[in-house]
Amino acid sequence: MFSVNQYVKARTLKEAYELNQARNSRVMGGMMWMRLGNARVQTIIDISGLGLDQIEETDHVIKIGAMCTLRTLEQRERLRKMYGGAIQEAVRHIVGVQFRNQATVGGSI
Ligand SMILES: Cc1cc2nc3c(=O)[nH]c(=O)nc-3n(C[C@H](O)[C@H](O)[C@H](O)COP(=O)(O)OP(=O)(O)OC[C@H]3O[C@@H](n4cnc5c(N)ncnc54)[C@H](O)[C@@H]3O)c2cc1C
């Protein structure tokens, strides 16, 4: 069973970072994996309000946010062109589209 004592929706990255310094805190991504485990979590930190679900592209840099879903990664055209479809191939076997719409890059790392 998975149980949580306190839920906090972080307002800033700094707040999330500080909350996560406690050993029994967990960052909450898509909650696909954590909820299947046996854990007692003191504080669960929701970072969905921090704008980390984006992929930012410039000429030379692609920044992938921790809350970006596996599905977003899979569908990004520039990544497909740059890596010859390798990123799509790496995630397309992971369960199904509904799952990949929720599981996050940060949680997977
Ligand atoms: C039925 C099932 C089948 C699966 N099959 C595969 C498979 O075939 N191949 C594969 O590679 N994976 C597979 N997985 C794993 C799946 O890819 C991961 O569960 C998922 O990607 C984790 O992301 P999440 O957002 O759900 O993380 P969560 O479950 O929310 O979190 C997992 C961990 O990551 C931390 N975390 C979460 N979000 C962040 C963040 N944004 N930044 C930092 N830390 C964070 C949490 O604190 C926690 O410790 C499977 C999982 C399930 C449940």
C-alpha cells in the first residue's frame, strides 16, 4: 500500500527543492510508478504548477522539462529529425499512449 501524510503543490522551484531535502519526501510526476509501490511518504511534492512540462528549443539547445510526458517526447518533430527516430523508438514500447500521456521524463530518470 502507498500512503501519503501531506500533499503540497509547490509554488516555486525553490520551495520544491527545499521540501525535497527531507528523506521521506517524494516529487510527484505522473504517479504511474509510485502508486504501485509499498511506501509511506511524509510529504508528496506536486510540481505540476511550475511550468516544467515544456520542451524549449533554440538554435543549439533543446531543454526538456522534468514534467514533460513521455508522449510529448515521442511526438516532438525536432527530436525525431535530430536523432533519426531513436527517442521515439526508445519510448514507444512503454505500455500504451494513455500511459505515456501521464508518465514523466523526471519520474523516469
Ligand atoms: C505497468 C507499468 C509498466 C511499465 N513499463 C515500463 C517499460 O516497459 N519501460 C520503462 O522504461 N518503464 C516502464 N514503466 C515505468 C514507467 O515508465 C515509470 O513509471 C514512469 O515513467 C515514471 O514516471 P512518473 O511520472 O509516473 O513518476 P512517479 O511514479 O510520479 O515517480 C517515480 C519516482 O520519480 C520521482 N519523480 C517523479 N517526478 C519527478 C520529477 N519531475 N523530477 C524528479 N523526480 C521525480 C518520484 O519522487 C519517485 O521517486 C512501467 C510502469 C508501470 C506502472
